[in-house]
Amino acid sequence: MLTITLDGSIVTVAMPTIQRDLGFTPAGLSWVVNAYLIAFGSLLLLAGRLGDLLGRTRMFLAGTAVFTLASLLAGAATTPALLIAARFLQGVGSAMAAAVGLGILITLFGEPRERARAIAVFSFTGAAGASIGQVLGGILTDALSWHWIFFINLPIGTVAFLVARRVLPVDRGVGLAAGAGADVAGAALVTAGLMLGIYTVVKAGEYGWVSTPTLGLGAVSLALLGAFVVRQATARTPLMPLRVLRSRSVAGANLVQALMVAALFSFQVVVALHLQNVLGYGAAETGLAMLPAAVMIGGTSLGVSARLISRFGERAVLLTGIALLIGALGFLTRVPTDARYVTDLLPVMLLAAGFGLATPALTALGMSGAGEDDAGLASGLFNTTQQIGMAVGVAVLTTLAAARTDRMLGQGHGRAEALTAGYRLAFTVGTGLLVTAFGVALLVLRPARTHS
């Protein structure tokens, strides 16, 4: 899970080097990220349900193997087409493994305090992986080459596969044992709808949000997803039984996650762009500048989140974490063109500790309504909203930032000033998303009894 989340961000600081080495066009370069996000986000729900039917451990092992093989192909790529194809295959393997990871955890750890600790470790690997990815990406790119941002997955993936075979229990799949089918029609509808929807979002920056291609593809995507919902209400063995969404905690947690991740994944991308494009940081310097955020996220998620959740409940810890994140992005809405790291950026990195508090609490809430038979499905749903939030957040906020920068340049402002104005707009919108997430968590999620 660490490498899967790490791989979503490790390419960020290596993108300019990859572009020069393989001859990517500016538009084509975005597909190094987009190919991964599209495959990952659109296949999570299907992979989660298949994990329930065929066995979650089997799905996890197969996904780990596919991801590791795809990492080898990505590192060895010599053309843009080969790298994009390998990144898509990485997304497929990531979806297979990530979709069932939480489901495995909640079935292995049933006691509340023990489960809270397990989810804290799980959340630590995810949150830290996203932050460490940028640090490691910069160091590997500068010290060796961009190929090693993918080769680094090989030893980790191999060890993970071998250890998982020894320690994870073998489950045969409750769905197939009960004679249930995989709902092929539902799977086709949701996979096509999500894939087309994520594709539409990531291409909206190129076509425009109100252009004919964007509106047309968006309408088709919504129609496919609507047909999927109808199918799930009427199918004898649905891919996603709608009962999962009847839980107020599950539905609310997924909505909060989509809003929170949309703000924070784009925060990672935009801060990295500001450090390099405005302040002149190199790839390794950018990664090291963001290291305090990784340390704070890791320390809070692994060190204190489980104890706080046990004492005060998931909802209270979640609200506290989101409040800290609102402060972090709010601080960036006034970042100056000649920002100083210690006074203007380091406080933001420290406030990122809110992510380490919010993520474990949100994960526990998102999985709270899932029984053992639906654990893979709930895990896949929770990860799906995460990936959709990432794709939408990056597409919307970077598009808004680019539009503001273009207007400023057209008015005769300098490049650094124009870029900073665009980034500040992205941070302002991200702050608004977090405020909305706080409101949803406050109004929709019910206070839980503390576990101690």
C-alpha cells in the first residue's frame, strides 16, 4: 500500500526530466499521471467486489504481482507510448491490491481498539507514501535517473508479495461460495462510467469545462453511472448492493473524503509547482522542502491518532484534523512571490499534521457500516471516492490556476507574479473545499461513543 500511494506522487517532480528524455509533448506528458489515475480510479469498485467473490487475499496477491511487473516495464520504457501503457497497467495492479486492503484489515482485526491501531498504521502508509513520493522522486531523479522512481518498486513489491503469501489468511470468496455472480453488466456500466468520467475531468483542462467534448462526454458518463445505480437496485446479485450506502457514516465519510482529497492532492501538486517554477527549487530540494509534512503526517497518524480516536471518537478527531488543514491551505492563500521557506511555507508543512489525524478517523467511519461479506466492496468504494477526488481536484484547481496565470500574463504582469496569483487561487478554492468537508462532517456524521 505504501508503494501504491507513493507511485501516485513520485512522478510529480520527475516530470520535466521524463519529458526531456522521452520527447513528450506538453499535452502528452500529463498522461504519465492520467493513465495511472484513470485505470486506478475506474477499476477499484469492480476489484473490490471481485475480492469479496474470489477471495480478498488472492486479489491482493494478484494486484501486487501486476503492479510490480508494470513497474519494471515503466522503468525500462524507451518511448512515451510504452511508459503510458506501463502506467496504465500499474493503475490496474494498484486497483486490484488497494481495493481489498481495507477489507482484509477489518476482517482480521475485530476488536475496536485493535482495529483503530491497524487502521492508523494503514493510514500512515498511505498518507506518508503520498508525501514521501515527492521526496524520493526528487532524490532518485537527481542522483540516478527517472527510471529508478519505478525500479524502486521492484524489491518492495517482491518482499510484500512473499510476506503476504505467508501471513495473510486464505479466503475462498463468500460470493462464489454462495453461488453469486459477478454482475457482469453492472461491472461494465460502472467501469465504463468511471473511466469515461475521470477521462473527461483530466481532459477538461485542455478542452475547457463548458466545451462540447467535455459536456458531451460528461453526460454520457453520468448516464452510464445512472444506469449502473438502476441496475444495482434491480439485479439479483448486484455488484454494489445499495444497502452499503444506507449507512449515514459510510455515505458521509465518502463525501467528506472526496472533498478533502480534492483539496489536498492538488495542494501537493501546486506547492511543488510553486517551489520549482517560482522559487527556483530543484527536484531534490522540492522533495526535501516537503519532508516536514511527511514527518508530521506520519507522526500523527501512527503515533497519536488511534489513542485520540479511542478517547474522543472518530468524528471529533476528524473535525480537528480538517480544521488544521483549513489553516494550512488558508495560510497559502497569501503566499508571496518571494516566499521564504521558514516563515511562509514551513508552518504549512507542520499544519499538514491534520491529514494524519483526519485520515484514520475518516477511514474508520468509511468502513464502519461494512459487514464481512461486503468488506471488499466498502474498501473499493472508499478508495474509488479517493481517486475521483484526486482526479477532480487536480484537474479543477490546476485549470483555475492556469487560467488566472494566463490572464495576469496578458495584463503585463511578470511570470513569477502571474504564477503565484494562479497558485493562490488554487489554494483559495482548496480551502473552500475543506470548509465544505468540515460542514458535511459536522452535520452528517453522527457523534460516536468513545471506545474507552
